[in-house]
Amino acid sequence: MKTDERILQYFAEHEGDYLSGETLAQELDISRAAVWKAIKKLTAQRHNITSQHHVGYLYQSGQVLSAPMITQLATSRWEIRLLDVVDSTNAYAKKALTNGDITEPTIIIANHQTNGQGRLGRPFLSPADNGLYISFVLPLAVGTSVIPGLLTTSTAVAVARAIKRTLAIDLNFKWVNDLLFNSRKVGGILTEGVMDFESQQVSAIVVGIGLNLLRPQNMDVSLEQKVGGMVSKLTVSRNTIVAAIQDEFTQLYGNYTTGTFLPEYRAHNIVIGQNVSVKYGHDVVTGVAKDINEQGQLLLDTGSDMIIIDSGEVLKVNLPDNVYKG
């Protein structure tokens, strides 16, 4: 670990306390000059570090993402890779899995994505400093059973719980992977599998989460009525939000196949009981969304048949008050 990372980790463990240069040098077994140089580097990276003569340095959480700070705030333990800019955290994760660069559970976090991806290859706006772009990378033992519908829906619940804890707002869901607030999309989940060519089985899964904490600016006119943000101003550190998501995901992933979270998912899902249009394979089917079953699948009553949809996209929801524009 680099000197600046070690100092940041120590700050994380003593946030709110003034730490003298002498204390930092002694605790980390480095020179005072190395401390000063590292503090200067961290400040240049926009970490909020102030100093007071004869007292020391004070670190205060800001909006700069920090792996040491996330590690300190979270109760669960993961390998974390923090990137300032990447094309897509999911694309990065899949490449790292394929070339053997990632072999254990890892979280990829980016401040900015240049080519964020949603379902069906749609772009997901990922401006710097405005949101959170996270991928949980999960190598699997050979023969591990994966239930995609339950994994995606449990992740939605995990994110909603974390956002409730940190931002004190309630998210809603549009089956299967959209996260909504104030009738606008503020996030999405993209679950992907990585195949092992020799066994022809899924060897890893990547669960991508994209969140608009602040509403993106300069959007295409087609998105103006569809995309929103969770808050008008960030007063909670993004590190705190990431740590909460990490812990909630960890808790639910341990037993997601039981579906115990499904009542919570159903209670906040806007499609149940509504007339919807669903892209299913190459077709678009319409009907009433009757329920979400114990596998996370959508039950659609077309009037002539009850269809079980395990993978698809709700294109249109005909809500009575017509508030949802997605």
C-alpha cells in the first residue's frame, strides 16, 4: 500500500480527530517529510484535509471516493478496486475475470463511466461526481446454481435499503431492474454471467449497479421526462452510501435464493396490478402484471393466457395517474 493510501486509511480510522505530523510519522513508521508529501498529494486529489498550527491535520469526509474510507465504514469485507474513469465497470469486471486478473469476490467502483451500459445495450449516463457506478464481481465454484431473477431483485432491495439508511428516501422498482424515485428512473441493475469455455458453465457473475444521486445535466430531450436524481445536493458522503450498499448486498446475497426479500420487492414495485407492455424475446406482449413469483419472474395475464416471464423489459406501464414516463 502506498504512503498516501496508508495515511488515508489511518485518517479513516480516526476521522474527526486532529493528527499531528509527528503522530502520523511514528504510527506509520515514515518520515515527517513523507507525511507532508502524502498530505499534499491527497489534498490535490480533493480530499478534505485541513491543518491547524501546533494541533495537526483533520480529515473530513467529502465526496471524493476512497477505498480505505469505504473499507473503514463497511462491516463486510471485500477486495475493492476504485477507478476514476472507466468505460464500464461491468465490462472491466468481465475482462478481468476472463484474463484471470480477478479470482476472488471484488467490488469495482468508478467515479465516471464513459460507456455505461444498461439492459439491451442501452447507454447509462454516468457523469463524474454525480452518481455511483458499482459492479460486484462474484467468481463461482463449478456447478453453482444461479437464479438471475432472484439475484437482480434482491440487489434492488439491497440498494433500496442502503439508500433509505443513508439518504432517508424510499425507492420504487419497475420489474426487473429499474430503480425509481419521484416517478423518474434514478438507477438500474445489470446482472451478467461469464462462461467457462471448457465446462460450458457459468463461472462468475457480475452485478452492476448504476445510481444517479444527482440528476444528470445536459441530457437528451428524450430522457428529460424519464431520468431523475435522488437529491438536489449531496450532503452524505458517497463513501458512506457505497459502504451501506456493500453491507446490504452482502447480507442478502448470502441467502438470496430463499426469496425472503420478495414481499419487500413486491410492495415497492409499480407494475403489479397495472396494464403493461413487455418486451419478451423478439415479441412485445401486453396484459396485466398480476404478480412476481417466488423465482422473481413476472406473471402476465394477457387475457387469454397467463405468461411467466423470466427475462424481459417492461416498456410501458399504464398507471392511472400517468405519472411515470418510462
